[in-house]
Amino acid sequence: MTAASVWTDLQNVEFSQRWVDAGGVRTRVLEAGEKHKPTVIFIHGTGGHAEAYTRNLGPHAEHFHTYSIDMIGHGFTDKPDQRYDFTDYAEHLRAFMDAEGIERASISGESMGAGIAAWFTLLHPDRVDKIVLNTGAALRLEDDVIKRMATLTMNAVQNASEESVRKRLEWLVHDPSDVTEDLVATRLAIYENPEYVTRMTNILERHTDPNGQDRNCLVEKDWAKIEAPVLVLWTDHDPTAPPEVGKQIAEWIPNSQFALMTDAGHWPQFEDPDTFNRIHIDFLLGK
């Protein structure tokens, strides 16, 4: 097991952790970078939290006012008993931006976060500079993928332990040694919250209920409406869909580009931060 931790990730990075009232939702945020710089907001995937981007905050803060937030129902943010559709997450993101006085931002999402970024762009195009779809895109996933992800997630929540949480995290990465001890400890602390079993059932309904899929999945005509510049970033070992799916999404978006990272799974920003940061920052800077 690697000795890397969130603290080695953030060494020499000036950042803060705080909570923001986003439309009545107490929302946890990690923040770095000067406020006068263009804003970038990172959004985690299903069952995730802001630590998904600890290896990206510092490099991006050199160029951007950078946030990584726990979305509604996730991490250490409030978890109301409600439906968790992409439109609900998009409205939470809008409320967060309003609370912070952010008029426009680039939105970068991983997995579920990519779906949120896409939906937010469709609902609030005037609030978006650029978006990044990282190994996700509000897709209708294959049944076996949904079953595997849902089973691992619910087991990690219902039977929260270091072992069950580690198995869920290992599903995200190509090399299991990338799962650090303090990453396991952080997610275990979140999953041990007694209300999280009910909330995760609500969250997964988007995948497990056919009506949930119909409400949330985007199709070609939706992608064609996106006007913002888009980076579709995929990997060669993504457990949810092969690179060809990402390429197809990119072809449907008028102003897009596709990038493929190798030797990575569902968390390329964490597994290979040097490559991810280079590709990601170059895109956001227009290089």
C-alpha cells in the first residue's frame, strides 16, 4: 500500500475547507486559488466526495479560483430525503454558485459529476465557460455495470467497514494500490452516517429504476444543443464504458475535443494526476 495521503497531495497548497449555505443546503467545499482568477468547479461521482480532487487543487489553483465540492446527499454536505436526479444536482450547483457570487465557471465532473456538468450546461448555459466530461456523460449504462456499481456501493454503505469501502474504491481505479489508507478512512466516516443507507437508495434510483434512467440520460439531440467548449476525457480501463462511447459523445457535441488517458480506470484525475492536470489545464486555458 502506498504511503501517499491527502496531506502529501496538498503539501505546499494554500487551501481552505468550509461550508456554504447553498439554498438552504449546508455544502462542504475545498477551495484554492485567488478569487480574481477564472473559476473552476470539480464535481465527484456517485457516492463520492471532494477528496477525489486533492491531487488537482494545487496545480489548478495556479491558474484558477478552484473549488471541489461535496454535492447534495454526498460527503459531509446535507443529505435531505428527496429525489436525486441530475436536475436536482444542477440546481444545487446553481445555488452554490449564487451563494458564492460566481456568475460563470468551468465545470469539470467525473462520472456522475460529468452528468451534472452536462445537465447544468443545458439548463444554465449562460453560467458556463467550459465543461469537462471525465469518464461519464449522463449515459444509459449497461445492466451489468449498474448492478456491479450498485451492489458494491450499497454493501459499502449498509455494511460499512474498511474492507467494504476499500472494495468500492478499488472499483474506481486500474491499480488497487492507488487506494490510500486515509481515502478509505474518509469515505468510511461518510458511509457510517446512519442516514446514508436511505440516501444512497435514493441516489441509486437514478440508475436502478428504468424511469430514473429515462429522466436522466441524455441522447444525441441533447448533446447537439451544448454550445460551450467541451473536453470529453476517457480512459482505456474505465469500468463503465469503453473509449468508443466517449468518442461518440464528443462527435455529437458541436464544440468538443476527445482525450484518452492510458493505464487508468474511473478516477484518472487521482490515478495519474500529472497527465490529467496537463490535459485539463491546457484545455481550460485554450492551449
